[in-house]
Amino acid sequence: MEDLNEMVGEAEDAFFTIKSFKQNQVIERVFKPPTAVEAYINLDIGNRDKELDEIRLVIADYAFANTTGAERNDNTIIMCMSLRWVKNKFVRYVDYIESWPGSDSIGANDRVRELRYDYKADYVIQDQRSGGEVLFNHMTELLPKPERGDNWNPHGLTITDHLEYQVVSESKLGDLRMRTVDPDAIPCVIPVIGTSELNHLCWVELKKQLETDNIKFPISMGERQDQLEDSGEYFTMSVEEIGDELAPYGEVDLLIQEAVNLRAELKMDKVYLREPRSGTKDRVIVLAYGNYIASLIENVWKKQMQKSSYDLNKIQLVW
């Protein structure tokens, strides 16, 4: 925003509002991925412990080196989202976002596996478009990381057994299961293939959750920098440390900028969101996919709780 001298403002026919984001920027400390040394010695770096009734997701939308000049969505985006059960629903928390160069899709794929382990994620939501299937094959292979010592699980990842959370056909899921290389792969992957129908459902569900204040975001990068300066911590940090600290908050600023500049169009009764000529929508797509899967999980939890909740006083014994 500063480099291009762009103001944060909604498009004239914007689908999302700035207010729905800004009033929910309440997370002061994002998830902090450990360094290789911190992971090796299993150092406590202050990340929040996972709760018993909490589900965690790692969502990835991959970019590839052959992205054309006409396409601006050329960065892999990886998001960590926690779902915390509050009063019969999941409140979504965007705990961390990072971007990865599209020229290193294999490296991004391995990074997703690192974040799944460090974040203690239950599911990995993986984009399957274009080269996504090739990356899925790589994800199912063993991945040794001796530099992490005992703090690592090298087994590959494969399709989760929870069919209720899936958004692609059973035939496609069967094909992906057959591609799994590691026979002891961890079943946690939820593949996504964007279609007009799925994207419509994702956009509508995201707007619903935003308007009901059910998605929480980190504070802005400027606010986080002010906090560091006020505490004096900012002046003891190196340039690299400051960059690493502020980057996830900057990604959220970019996410909001993307979202509020998307223009809504209706095509055959389905919502289609178009980014401006110089804009992107890769971050908000990751948010939309993660939020939609969160709603599927929430629906299953509600059904299970409804079945398990009954009043013993209403039971009539038949003799």
C-alpha cells in the first residue's frame, strides 16, 4: 500500500466490507513457526496451546513457476486457522499467514507439512488445480528432516477418512488415495478443486461469517509495530527479526485489501468475484476455502451433539 501509494477502500460494488474485517482484527500475537534450532531442542516460544475442543487447519493455494504475465496470483499462500467451539458454533481465528514464491512449489509443499506438524493441525486443505496433483504425490512421500531431531514425523500425508468434510467427488478421492506412496501416511488432507458452484458457496459462506463477526484476524502491521516500539522490544531486534515478526501482520493487511476490492458479478445465479486489473485474490481464496471447510466440520459437530443430547426425564420405559 505504501509502495504503490494505494488507499485501502472498498470497490464501488464490493462484495465484502472493510468494517467486517477491521472490527474483528483482535489477535495481538500470531502463531510463530519455530526455527530449525528451536524445533530441534523443542523450545517453548510462547505459542498458544491447543484446546481439547479445537480444530486446526492449514490451508494452501499453490502457485507455479509457469504463471503467465497476465496472471498476478503468482505466490503460494499458506494460512493457519483455528476453530474454537463457543456456544454451539466454531469461531474462526486466522492465526498465521505466509506467502511463498511460485517458483518453489516443492519447497512450499514441504513448508505446508512443517506448519501442519508445528501448528498441530488436524487437516490440510490443499488446492488441486493445475500442478496441485503433482504436489499431492510429493506430499504422500516420506520426508525425513534430521535437522529437527525427534521433533518431526516423517510420514507422508493422504486423504482424510472424514467424507463429510470433502468437497470433491468420491472417484477423485479414490484416485488420490491410490497415488499415496507412504503406506503409513497420515489421513488428514482435504483436496479442493475450484468450480463455479464451489466458489459461489465459498464466497456466500465467507460473507455470512464475516457479517456475523465470526472470523477473527490479527491486528494490522502498523499496530503491531507500535506495540513493539512502545515496549522497547523493537529497538533490540535486528532488521531480519523485525521483518519476520511483522510479515504475518502485513499479510493480513494485504488480505483485507484484496477482499474489499473484489467486485461481485452474478453469472447464472452464482456469485463471481473479479479482482481489479492490478490486484490479486489469492489470499482471500485461501480464507474462503478454509472457512467453508470449517462450516462443514461445524455442521457435523452440531449433528453429533444433537444426537448425544437427550433428557432422561422424557424417556418412557416399556415393560
